[in-house]
Amino acid sequence: MKQQYVYGLAAILVVLGLGTFLYKWQVLGFPVTQNQERPVWTIESSISFDSGPGSIKANLLIPTLTPGFRMLKENSVSRGYGFSLNYGAGGREAQWAIRRADGPQTIYYRISVYEDPSSEESDTTPPFPPPPQINEPLKTAVEVILDDVREHSADTASFTTELLRRMNDPSPDPNVELILADADTRTELVNSMTTILAAARIPARVIRGFELRSRQSSAMPIAWLEVHDGVRWRYFNPTTGDEGLPDRYFIWSRGSQPLVNVEGGSNVQVSFAIRENQLDAIAIAEAEAVRRDATAFDF
């Protein structure tokens, strides 16, 4: 009887030990061998502007959710400014405020991220967008294109692909030319697509982000199209219609709101710099354990 008790206790301890090992390995990301390193990208935004004199309030859209990535840390550098993190209409925002400032000003926001394939999109299902207010003759052009695209598509994904194909046709018809008359940039093209998709009652929004490469310094956000098919968000290249994001595409912001807004300032400029470093995998796993408040790490 005593021997069976010992065997049972040993089996329980083995299961607990293996369970803890697997949790720390698969969930928290602890390496199973020594001296493992993982790439970490630090993205720094710099906001420069001229001030009053007077009060200043600056808002910058910052990352919220990016499939395949997790945040390691974030911080701000600004002399004399109060700093807070908030949620606004465009998602997460960094906000700086000061009672009085005069002359050229520069404030910084920095975020470090690493790849995590287990990090998935968890955004809620959006409502159907209300029909946009479109004036003639643009309204008729949109209706003609939507009717034609419906005839050549079967679902939301194929509808979006067909629409983008027509928008990027080297020899567009007059309706497309009218719609894209004022779309001079990639972001303006995506905003036009979200308006057309809203007219078809399809939720869509512009996303802006960076392709994280091994060697790069300065960078500017690249616009992409995000469309909800009733189940999940899907991503499309606005200039080709191809579905899917580029490798290591890190989403910085969602929505058509300006990246930065400064009240009380003028000559506003925002720039981005990206740097890749190699960090000990254990340090990243410890940060993840702290984020999850994982007691198994202490154990």
C-alpha cells in the first residue's frame, strides 16, 4: 500500500513538472537551450513643431493589435510635458500636454516589439457601416462599379479583389477615373476603397504600418486595406488586390484619422526610425511572464 502511494505521488510530481515545463516553453516562450537570441525591433517616432507661446496638446496614434507581434516595452521622451496613454476613435493614442511652450519643440515615442506567432487578431466584429454620403456624379459612378463588381464576385474577399483590380487597371473606365481623380497617394487610394466598400455595406478601414527588415533606419508607414468578411479581418494590397500582409508587417494604426494632431502648434512634422537588435530569449520570456502575471515563472 505504501509503495502504491509513493508511485502515485511520483506520477503527480512528474505530471506537474512536465506541465510547468511545457507551459513555460510553449506559452511563455522560455528557450530550451542556452544562449538563444531573438530579434527585437525598436520603432521611434519623432514629432517636431513650432509652439505659440501658449499651451500645447499633441496626440499620436500608436499600435494596438498586430497579429504575429507582441509589445516588449514602450516609453516617451519629452521635456516638461505630461504624458498619458488613452483610447480614442482611432484606437490607442499617446498624448502629451504642457501649459506653456515657446519655440521649436520635439517629442518622442518609442516601442519595442518582437515576433510571436501565437499573437492573433482579437478585435471585435464591427457593425455594418452606414451608407456614405456621396454627391453626384460620383454617386452614380460608385453605384455602376458596385453593380458590375457584384456580377463578377462571390463573397467579400473576391468582391474586394475584383474592386481593387478595376481601380488599378492601366486603362480604367470613366467611372474609375472619376472616383480616383483626387486619390494621389496610396493612403488616399485606400480611403477611397473604404468609402466604396461602405456603400456596399462592407466594413473596411485603412491600416498603416511598417515592413520590419533586418537593416533599415528611417521609414514611413505604408497603407494597406483591411476588410471584414463577417468572420474575421482580411488584408489586401491596395495596388495589386493580392490578399495577405507582407512578411513582418507591423500595424501601427487603423482608421483614416491623422497619425498626429497638435493643438497650439504649427509646422508639424512626424518621422519614424526603426532599429533591430538581438535580445536574450530568456529576457523576452521573463517580460512575457510578468505581462501575464504567471506564477509558474516564480515556481
